[in-house]
Amino acid sequence: MPTATHQPSPVFDPALILTPEECAKRLKVRLTWIYEQRRSKRNRIPCMNVGRYLRFYWPDVSQWLAAQNEGRRAR
């Protein structure tokens, strides 16, 4: 019988976890744009819920941005 392997929990640097306002400020966009991208069905901005709060992990957002840019170059 196969045994389950233990996957280490991801470790997040608290300094890289952003509120929606902080994420908007870093990306230099309106806060409403952040929420629009959050609700998007396609190419949704990566985020996580911490209780009832929405948070963004900057390395994930950076990778998402790079992927968006690559997708535009491929067209």
C-alpha cells in the first residue's frame, strides 16, 4: 500500500504578503483594477484568503506578471 509523502508547508516571508492596497501601489494601478483581476475568469491574479482578508504574495504576483508579458510576446 503506498504511503503518503509529507509535503513541507510553504513558508511565506511576511514582508512579501501584501494587502490589496499595497499590491495596487506596487503595481501602480487603481485598487479597483486589483479587484477586477481577482474576479477575472481568465488569467486571474494570484491571491489568498486569510480569514476574511484578501492578501497577495509578491513572488506569485511577480511570476503572474511575467507570464502575462510572455503571453503578449507570443502573439
